Amino acid sequence: MDDAELLESLLGGDESAFTELVRRYHPTLLKVARYYVASASSAEDVAQDTWIAVLKGIERFEGRSSFKTWLLRICANRARTSGVKEHRSIPVDPNESGPTVSAHRFDQGGFWSDPPVPFTDAIDTRLDNAALLGAVRDAIDNLGEPQQAVVTLRDVEGLTTQEVVTLLGLSDANVRVILHRGRARVREIVEEAMKGSKI
Amino acid sequence: MKLLPSPLVCRDAVELASDYLDGTLSRRDRRRLEKHLAQCDACTAYLDQMRATIAASGTVGPEDLSSDVIEGLVNLFRQYRSDN
């Protein structure tokens, strides 16, 4: 069932529709919240409050945006308020200007000395390979902030850069830089995992 | 005379990968990168890896939640329904 159908069922009080929406989005709510607040337990509180707000507001949801966008916006607004109360500062990328590929992989002229080995074929033909997807998921989960929130929203949830800008209160240029660094890190971890295990 | 853009080396080419795939590179940088890719198998492989990583990220789906977390939220739902 897609989100709109689940929402319709939820309006009728269907508990299983609620459970399915929770399964789909609670992990992402936690990540958006964690970007703004100081601890995992605060993020849990924000995510929980978000669901209550959804239940309270669902009848007024007019579908002008997707349910996902609406839900994430509620979460981000609440998390932002909690973060301000906690005096949490918004995370900045500590290595924002460094190279994303290790310098030792290039020679002095800037050309590859340890070039990447293509793994596209393996991914394309074995997309459902649990080990590979596990490696990607682990890599994303191990990203620091703000990369984790940006990569999750943009690449896992498929939001546009502009939606990520709005949700995380970052500039367009910042989102692009953080996304670039996050993606490069995920690629690097997957490359290592594939070298090690021959996925 | 119009100056030709300086050619890219691999170390700089990889830093353009994400913007290139999102279509947000300037026209000048896009041309420089494409010119480089046409001659560089390793950077082409890097870009393919990046493309594949992004595609895989879009298919990982949500993490599994523990049954405790789900139960807690379902209880919240029941509580809300009984109060309203």
C-alpha cells in the first residue's frame, strides 16, 4: 500500500496502517530529530511527539505536499524547537574542505596510483544482495552529522535538495557539499567492504 | 583569445562527482569533467561506483525497528484513540 492509502486507512482508525507508517518513517524521524537535538533519547521524544501531532492533525492534512514531506516537516520543526531549548548547536562538517578520496591513492601529479575497481556490475545484478545493502546501510548509519541526515533525506528517502535545505535549515551550497562528502564516504566504506568480503 | 579551461587531474575530478550526478555542476566544470572522463577509465569507474552507491542507498529501505519501539508507539495510538 502506498502512503496515501495508508493515510486513508489511518483516518478510519486502522491501527495496522499506523504501524506500517511507523515502520516506514520512524527511523528517518529519529535521524532528522537527532540532527537538531543533543541526545538519542531527546530524538526519541521528538519522534514520538511527531506521531501524536500526526494523529491530531491528520484530518486537517490536505495533501498539498506528500505525507512524507508533511511528516518530516512536523518532525524538523519540533526538533528545532527542542534543540534551541537544549542550546544544541547545529552540527557542522569538521572536515568540510579536505579531499574526499585519500591523498595516498593519487600520485604526485594528482592521477590515480591506486585506482577504484568497478563494482557497478555486482551492484546492478545483485541489488537485493543483503550483504551489499547491509554495507550501504551500515555506512550511512556510521556517518557523522550533518552527513547522516543529509544523505538519509536525499538518497535514502529521495527528497529533493530543496526539501533537504528547508528541513535542515542549511543553504543549498552547504547541502551539496555535505551530500558530496557523505556520498564519497559511503562509497569508500562500500568499496572497502567489497574488497574484504568479495560481495 | 578565449582561454581554454585548465584540464582536470583525477584528484580534482572526483570532487565534482556528486554535483555532476545531480546535474548541478556549472557548464564549464561539466565540460572539463566530461573531457577528463573520456580519457580516464579510473575516474569513470569512480563515477560508476558513486552512481551505484546512490542507487543502492535508495533501495536500503527503513531500518528494522525493535518490537519494543513499535509496541510503544502502537500503545500511544491506542491511548490517543481512547482519549479522543
